[in-house]
Amino acid sequence: MLVDDHAMVRMGFRMLLGGTQDIEVICEAEDGEAAYQLFPEIRPDVVVMDLSMPGMGGIEALRRLTARDREARVLVLSAHEDSAHPRRALKAGAMGYVSKRSAPEELIDAVRSVGAGRIYLGVELARKLAVQELHGAANPVESLSEREFAVFLQLAKGQSVAQIAETLHLSPNTVGTHLYNIKQKLGVGNQAELTLIAVRNGLLDV
């Protein structure tokens, strides 16, 4: 199953994967909500999912999908090359993470690996994560809980508390509590500063 909000991107990946003898694209979804609804019916061996999508976004969709089905095998294919997104995706249950700038052959290898039940990380990403682990590089964003990180991303995109509550299926009071905790942990006073932190960390498409 291909999950990406850009039809042209899905078409390109479908053509690439369809050119192999052992991989078949059986379904497409334009956002995380659609993927979550379709998965039980389609039962794909591998889900190739983008992270930057409208609505709940890829991380939240990934978390919900793997929480509902522990056998789900999800490969994240994202334009984000920071360390925060891969860490969050793997923690949420992804079995692989590949940059959209990777060579086409790497995506094919990644799909095959995840389909076989093996974890797959691009070489450069694996090196970056290992270096950070060794040096203990601290980033305030890493201190956010999974739910706080999801709220943080929505806030950074300019969403209101009411909009976030609806998207993430939370009460406005709960979102308000997360917002307070996020501001405390990141040392910011307003939404504009949150957006700036997200941009500096490569967490937003600009």
C-alpha cells in the first residue's frame, strides 16, 4: 500500500515498484486516515508511508495502525532527513525509514527487507543516529512525549487548539495541557517560536 498525499508521487513509486517481479502495489491512500481505514480490508504485506500529510499526519497514522495490528509492516518514505522523525517513526512501530532523495534501488531493497520482517535504515541515516547516540547530542524536541510531539507538529503548522483536538481526537483541554508542557520543555512563549524551532530542526516542509 502506498500512502502519500501527492498523486504524482504515488504514480512514480507505483511505476518503480511495479517494474520488479516480486513487488505489486495493490492499494493507494492519500492520507493517514484513509490508510488506517483501508488496512484491515486490504491487508498489504508492506505499507510505504509518507509522514507529511494533511490531517493526523504520518506519525499519528503509523502509531494507530501498528497499535491496532502489531503485525503491520510499515516503511516510512519521507523527505525529512532530520533525526527526530526517524526516531519517532521507529518508536511508533515503523520497520524502516528511507529518504525520498535515496536512489530508487534503495526503496526497492527497503520494501523487500521490511516485507521479510527485517528492519531497514538508509546507510546515512543509520550513521547519523549512531553518531548522536555516541555523543549524546541533546535536542529539546527529543524530550517531548509522543503525544506532545504530535501536537507540536500541528501547532507548528499553524493549527489552532480546536483544530488539533479534532484531528487527533483529543479534548481541547488535553491539547491545552500538552501545549503548556511543550512550551515549558522548549522554553518558548508563542506559536511562532514553535514554528521556528520546527523549521530549524527540519520538521516542516518550507
